[in-house]
Amino acid sequence: MSSGNHLQSNIDRFSGYENDYDQHRPKAPSVVVDILTNYIGHKPSLIVDVGCGTGLSTFAWDGHAERVMGFEPNDDMRGKALKHLVELQDAKHFSFEKGYSDQLALESGIVDIVTCSQSFHWMEPVSTLHEFARVLRKGGIFAAYDCDWPPTVYWEIEEAYMQLIEKSDQIIARHVEEKDRAIKRDKEQHLKQIRESGLFRFSKEIVFHNMEACDAQRYVGLALSQGGVQSVFKLRSNELDERIKDFRSSVEQYFAGRTLNMMFSYRMRLGVK
């Protein structure tokens, strides 16, 4: 999501399902705050969360930073984040702006930490990393962190989850011209892109996991909140209907009314300016 380099299809992909996204997707785990605060060595003065969506990753910094800004180009997602501000006791430390990753309305050298939670792969990396390096102070950190899909519960329903996503991609490939499709870059290239930019003096990958409670409704909701599935819905195609029905049945059978612990596995790639 960048200005001169952004694809409108990448932004539009997230329109119209902000409520489902916000309800089912994981919030940023507290270990993200712990890791990055420890690397900075003090309470951050300014956190900037780019591609912040509904604020699931932004609000993790509540009480842990002097000021927090979220940048999000999609109006629906950003609107949901703004609605959440009324739930905070002290909302004046937070703001959400419409903006793109390679053109942030910020002065140079004022940001302690820039984060991208499950969003950097939607951005043009070269111009984005230059912009992040511009706004970061010396010793500031850029961190892109993503969770693996599907979350870990049981292999058979995980397999069905992945098949649902694959089927969605096949439907999109048949019905949407290539020039109009969203482009999702390879997350496995994040660390390489950070290193090859020459903008960061230290970089590494950190792997961790977070456990969350999950019932059948949420597990199905997670699958249906995937952008590919939502894109098929927008096509008004019924090609996924039977597969979703079977998936829901399998998930409900496995959970059997239980709420279980579900593992989200994360990979954080970071660079220190």
C-alpha cells in the first residue's frame, strides 16, 4: 500500500468486511510489545503502525508508548479503528490517518518503532523501506510480523482450511483479469529485502507463538475472513458454497461445542536503523 507505487486492487481487497476481520482476526500478542520495547531500551515516544487495518495491532501499544499512530489507506478498515477509539480511557495518545507506506505525513527522524502487522507483503518494498528509514530515528526499529495460516488446532481441519484458500485463488484466477488482481508478495523475502536495502545496520528474524481461545464459530470466521474468500464473495460467485458448507461441518464436528486453545505461529523480521 504505497502512493506512487500502490495498487488500488490491494487496497480494495479489504473493503466491506471490516467487522468480520475485526471480530475473528488475532490481536497483536503482547510479546511484540515486549520484544520491540526491549530492543529500543525505553518506553517508545512514537509508534507508527502502517497498514494498521482495524487497529488490532495498533491498540496493543495502549499504555506502552507516549504516542501511537496508525496509517491505513482503506476507508472501511480505518473507520473501524476510529470507532474503537471511543472504547479507550485515554484515546488522545492514539490517531489513525489515511496514508500510504511510501509517503507518511511525518517529519524525518522522529519515530522510535514502525510496525507492519500482516501488511508489509501488500506494500512495494523498496520505496516503503526508504520511507520507513526516513521517519525512524537513529537506533529506531522497523518490524514486520505475520502469523502463519491456518492457526494450529488439528491437521484435518487445517488441511480443509488451506484447500478453501486454494480454491478461492483458483476462482479469482478464472474470473478476474491479472491486471485487476491484488498482488501479495512473498513474506519469506521480508528479511532479505530489509538487508538488501542497506538502510539498517542490524536485522534478524524472530519466531514465537501465541495461544488464544477458539471455538468452531471463530475458526470458521477466521477462514472466511481471508482476503481471497472475501474476494470470491464480492464476485457474487457460489462456487465456494458447498466447500464452505463442508468446512463448517468438519470444524463443528471437531470442536463439538468446545472452546480450545489455538496456536498462532508468528515470524517477525526486523531491522535496526
